[in-house]
Amino acid sequence: MLLSELKDHPVMSLESANRVGRVAGAVVDPATRSVVALRLRKTSGDGDTLHWEDVTALGQDAVTVAGQRLVTEARGRAEALSGKEHELVGKRVLTSAGDEAGEVTDVDVDPESGAVARLLTSEGDVEGGRLVGVGSYAVVVRA
Amino acid sequence: MRSSELTKRPVVTMAGEDVAQLKDVVYDGSGGSVGGFTLAGRGLFAGPMKKALSWEQVRALGRDAVMVDSEDAFAEPEAVVERSDARERDVLGSHVITDTGTDLGSVVDVVLQIGDVADVVGYEIESSPALDRDGRRVLIPLPDTMAVSGEALIVPAQATEFVADDLAGFGASVDAFRDHLRGNR
């Protein structure tokens, strides 16, 4: 599932059948090459983060979660990786050989595991396993 | 590549942070190769950095960036600069003189061949009348054992037979020249 498709998806509580927010973005950990949390907007509580382990399902039309209480402040890796410098989309791609290779346009995520399946770039697809680092200057991929 | 192309190239960690940019190339005294680089900070108002990068810590020197594992790759400037004989700025402007005593011109750039080491393979010089090139810039190959120093740059007189006009054919000129020297031994 592409992050661009996931964006704005409603996040539904299975307990109350109410919408508890909408997906604003995903936090990707380059160390594990997977999504560690979804950032939400239009939440009613204090927090704006839904951690990956608390997601019940990423569906075609909605993200489901057991209850509102699982939408919290970011913690652990999700907290460490919050902030613009850790975002992928829109960033230049640099290979580990020091050559630029376009910019990230979208990220394809496995909805079951949260693993980054591939990066979509302006110069073609890059397999997710090649992701090395995400920083303020560039997304680094193995050459 | 010409070593002038390296100036201002960003130094980027594998985590995707641009932590410095190259300032000056530091040549290894003994081998005629790049020993490392002095660094400048990134950004409009950043000045020089009190850190240097030795060649061993460079993971890749690409078209667009110099890759390092992390900021831990940087060393104190003394560690890189003191074991070398020359910096870029010491070499530029120096005159290249043959072992038979002819001044071939002054150095305007240094030509590198990047592999496991960054080998100094030639100089780009503003040619003197002795080369009969109307003062044009030409590339002159260097022996593989030659040290780069800031003082007299003395090359074997045969180098003048392997002068090239541009980088495209220069790699072949260097190989031919070095083969020629080996044959003469």
C-alpha cells in the first residue's frame, strides 16, 4: 500500500465505531526498514501517534484500532524519529556510492508487516531492502 | 576527475545528514595520492571546521557527495595534515620543471583517478612556450611514484610526449606514459 493512498484514511475505533482521527503520515525507521507508527490529525485526545503494534488493520478504506486510548504521544523509536528530517517523501536520494538518484515520490508499505517494500523515486523504483538511512540532507540507499 | 571539482562537495553520513563539505585536498607525501581533506561547515554562514577527513574514512567519493559512516569519521586536522607534504593551495601556481631543466608551465589543477586510493595521475598546467601550445591549458601525466610537494614539481622530460588536451583521452596517456617509464628501467 502506498503512503499516498494511506494518507487521509480515517482511523476507526473498533470499540466505539467512531473515527478517532485521520492518517497524516507514517514514521519509517531506516534501521528496521519498516513503519513504526502512523501520525494522525484531527484526533480528539492529547496524542497524535498510533504505534504500529497498536494498529489492528490497514484496510483499503480505513485503519482500524481497538480503541481511542491507543492514540497516544509518540514513544520509543517513533519519538526519536519524529520530525521533518526523518521523512522520506520529497527528499533527494543518494546512493552509498555518493551519486544522486532522483527524489522520493512515494513509499510502498506491506500492510501486514509494515515493512517498506519499495521506494518510488523520480528515477524509478528502489527495493526497500536497499534503504540505509534517512536524514535531513538525503535518503541514502545501497548502491 | 579534476581535484577542483571536489571543493564544496558535501560530506554525507550513511544516515543521510550533510555534516560538512570539502575544503582543501591534502596530498599524501609519499605516494602521490590523496591523503585526506580539510573541511568546512555546511550552510551560508558556516566557516572552516576544526576537523579533517582522512582518505581511509571515506566510504565513497561519488559525483554528488562524499560518503562517510558517521561524524565519528572526522579526525583532528593535525592527524591528516601533518603527515602530508602539500595541500591543494600549495600546489596550485607551482611550476612544473622537467628533469632536463625546462619549465613546462604552472599548475592550475590536479588530476585524480579515483579507486581504492585517489591517485594523483597528472597536472593541468597553463603551458609555457616550451610546450608550443600557445599557452593553452594542457594535461601532463605523472609517474606513479611521484610525490606531490609544494616546492619544485619535477617530472621526467618524456612526460611532454604524453601531453593531452582534455580528460577524455588522458587516462590512456597516463597509462602509456607509465608503461613507457617502466620499459625504460
